[in-house]
Amino acid sequence: MASSSSSDDAFAKAPTRIANLEETWTFLNQGVDHIMNKLDSGLTFPSYTNLYTTVYNYCTSTKMHGKPDSNRTGANLVGADLYVKLSEYFIEDFKPMKQKTAGLQDEELLRYYATEWDRYTTGANFLNRLFTYLKIWQVAPIS
């Protein structure tokens, strides 16, 4: 992890172990955005740990999150609403990148793509580890 930055203060106080989706996502959304768009400014280990612990707590809490329907029971329900929030984040995050590429061509487009690809894959690797428990509890049972 990188050295401390002032934006890490936003990750100093994680939600409680029994936080609802709103509290959990408000905290995680800031972290996801920082990792995907501002990771070069740094992220301390304690901040990363708070983000990881928040995902873990949400996915392993004894209460079931979300609104059950006929297709979502047991393991499929745990973390499903968090998975939806993360998917929605990426849909919104990609919109400005897509708009920017509309005006680029040739070498300029390739340079932009290479820079964004590096930033995206680095951030995605951090998020892959950060959301380990979401993968275990949500993605694995569906696969």
C-alpha cells in the first residue's frame, strides 16, 4: 500500500458490524472510488483494512440483507444487494471514459487506452482482494 494521504481520513471510521446497506455502501463507495480513480495519491494499510472489514462484516453478518424474492434464498441472498451497488458504480464510473474516447483517434486513443487500462487493472486488482467475501458468498454460489 502507498503512504498516507488526507483522503484516508474518510476510511478511518468503518461502519458497525451490523450496518445496513445504506451505511455500508456509503462507506465502501468512497473507498471504491478512491481505489479506482485516486489510488496514486495513496491508501494506508489501516484504511484498506477498514474497507475489507466492512465487506467481510456485511457478507458474514447473521441478518439477511435485501428483500427476499422467490429466486434469492440462503447463500444467494448474502451480499446480493452489495454486488448490485458495485455493478452500478462501474456503470456510472465508465460513462466519462466512454465520452472522452468519442473524440480520440489513432495514437491519441491508444495512449488514453493504455493509461486507463493500467489504472483500471491496478484498481480492479485491489478491489478483487477487497471484495473477497462478496465473491465467496455471492458470486461462487451462482457460478
